[in-house]
Amino acid sequence: MNKKKPSLFTIRKKRKEKHPQIIVGADRTSFESVGLTHSRRSGKSYNNPLPDNPNKKNQTQSYFKKRIIRDFKFLFSKAFKNYQLSNEDIEEIKKFLDKKKKK
């Protein structure tokens, strides 16, 4: 069976979540993702800012959440076509993931 491997750093909608999710990890049955939002804070913690907004139609500042969610692949929709992460955004997310793995 020749299945296409999902690409990392794509943006998808997750069932029962209000915000789009950035895929940061994948295995056979699940995705790891972080939420994408316009809010500076989530609860008591501050979100990490992105240099560019992935939605090119919207020019407001966007952030990604510090919480990594791991859930089944079937709960995620197809990748959004109108959202595109820049290289600076991807580097910022990779720095965050490296710090998170060191803890």
C-alpha cells in the first residue's frame, strides 16, 4: 500500500477545537499539534508570537500556543490551502520544540 506521508508544519482544523492546529509531529495513527490563535494569552500563560501571519488575508499578529496536543489523525481535517507558514515561522516553532524536548 503506497500511502503519502503527511507533511509537517501544515495547518489543519481539529474536530471540537475553535482554532486551527499546526502539525508538528506525526506517526502511523496520530498527530502532534500546537494551536494557532490571535490572542496574546491563553489562561495565565503567554502564547509565542509568530513573525508572519500564516493567513495572508489577515494582517493582525498571530501566536501559537505552548501546549502540544497529541490526538488521532481521523480527528483532523485536510490541510488548509490559504494558510502558509513562512520559513521564519517554522524556525520559531522548531526552537520552541527543541526547548520543550530538553525539559
